[in-house]
Amino acid sequence: MSFDFAALGGPIDKGTVIAVVGPTASGKTALGVALARAFDGEIISGDSMQIYRGMDIGTAKVTREEASGVPHHLIDIREPGEAFSAADYQELARAEISRLLDAGRLPIIVGGTGLYIYAALYNYDFSQSESVEEAHKSRLIRAELVKAAEDKGSGFLWQELRRHDPVSAAKIHENDKKRLIRALEYLRLHGRPISENNQAVTLPKLIYPARILGLNTERAALYQRIDSRVDEMLAQGLEAEARALYDRGLSMDSQAAQAIGYRQLFAFFRGETDREEAVRRIKQESRRYAKRQLTWFGRNPDIHWLDSLKSREEAFVEELIKSWSPVRKSL
């Protein structure tokens, strides 16, 4: 079946920003690089874990060969123990977008962290920061929830969330301690479910002319690719990379330590599971993450979906580039 390239909007105007989104292992990097090479563009990472140094294999950072000379930004900008928020990303990403547009380059955001990408492209407002008192209260609540998770398990947190915010509980896995703590922290701090806040800001307006491409394919094929990529990461040295972070004493409560692949291997290093089980959990959590990514992006009507298998075909990519040309040559 032929693809209707006209549905992608025709030639791109000056000031447009491109985004390539989708689940893990769907081929976003390769398509982003191809578009950047064709349209004199540069890539801005839209991945919440690629910001950390020393986490190359497990976060699938672009290699020198894969980049093919295309500049990539917002990669390796923080140490693993440092905190980093969507608001931080918004500020840095928009600065990069402005710089590239001023230079006559095409900004291309590539990644799978939905909140980060939307924070850059849409009018998300993170300006209402907590007061000192609220920040202190938030830390106390979080500490209580962390202890409850340690003493009673994440299932206990999930049951509490289900009683008070069944909408959020339906979207958060019982073992996803980080998101459970965040949802309960919000509930206790603000006195209302975080799902109400999420619904209020489901999809703000774009602040740039944007073309957003989403990559997806048949679920079984995607899951098989995810499993294969985990095997490839392990062959490339993921375990040694994770061990180096673990031996440095990376806090288990840090944002970086929650990254899929590292978290499961850390449990293996602590003797809580064997290596085979750790690998199984990496694959399982990667598949679950892909499902959550598809749910997140699937709600956005601005995304034009492409079959990720087709997007790897040279003829398909050439036709896509042709449908968007001329882009920068006339600027």
C-alpha cells in the first residue's frame, strides 16, 4: 500500500521545527540523521537519560558513525547524580531551537521522552515554582513515601493511589515506584489527584510551526526489535557501563539510576537477583516503556505516523525528503 506523503504537509517553510518521536528501538535516530543531512539541520536530543555522561550504551546515544557528521545537542550535559527537570530541558531546548533558526539551520528534535519534547514545542508553563515552604513539605512527603516503598513495597503505594486517584493508578504500573511516589506526593501536597492536572494540560498549543513524525510498527515486531537491541547493548558492554556507575556510588534515588537497564543491573550487583533475571527484566521493562510511549504520543493529533520498518527503506526516506523539499536551499 502506498503512503500519502501529501498528508505530511508539503514543503517546509522557514522557521519550522521537525520532531521525530516514538517508542524505543523504532528507528528515530536514523530517520533524524537522514532528515538533518538532507535539509541542513542539526539534532536536539529529546531523551531524558541521554543528558547524563557515562550512560552511552544503555540510553542508545548516537555513535560517531550513526551521526554521520550531523551535530547533536543536549547530550552529555549533566553528571549522573545531578537532577534535571522538564523545565530545565524546556529552557535549553528552546535556546537551541532559537540559535539554529537564527543561523538558518533546521532544528530536529529526536527522542522518546514525551514530556520533554512537548515542553519544547508546546506552551507548557513551568514558571509556577514551589515556595520554600512547599519545597520543604514536598521533600518530607517524598521521604515518607520512599520509606513506605522500602518497608511495604511499591504495591502498597499503588493500592493507596488507586483508592484516591484511580485514573492515575490505571496508567501507572504497580512496580513503577518513581511515578507512584510522584503521583502520591502531588496528591498529598496539593490535595487533588495529579490526573486532574494532567488532564488540564493534555495538549497545549504549538509555539513553533512544527512537523512531528511518529514511528511505530506492528507490536510483535517492535517487541522483537526491543529484545534484540537489549542483547546488542549487553554485547557492546552495558553491564560494564552500569558497573562503573554503580561502583562510583550513584545514589539509587537519583534520576539517572532509574534508567531502564541500569536499574535492573544495579539490583543484580546488589545480589537481589541473578544476571539472567536482570536481563529478562530489562527486556520486559523496555517493552512496557514502549507501550507507555505509544500511549503518550498516541493522544496527540499533531503527529503523523509512519511505519518504522518503512522508514528504514532508502526509497521511502527519499520520497519523504522530496515531499518536504525545497526546505533550506531557498532560504
